[in-house]
Amino acid sequence: MPIKHPMERKNMEYSQQYHDELEQDCREWLIDKPFELPPQPTEF
């Protein structure tokens, strides 16, 4: 397993929650605008 970046390690605590919320946002966005992609967060 690769060594995590310090920020990444810190973010691990809420990354799953963030991921779930992002996924939900994407689903809602796709319902509204099926042919457009939401902007990607700059960290990823």
C-alpha cells in the first residue's frame, strides 16, 4: 500500500462521507442534466 500524502491521510476521516455526498450530487445533477458532467473538485 502506498504511503499516503499527509493531507490525504487527514482527509480519510471524512472522505467516505464526502464521496457519498458527491455521488448523490452527481446523481441529482444527472437527473437534471443527463448530458452534462458536474465540475470535478480540484483536489482529485
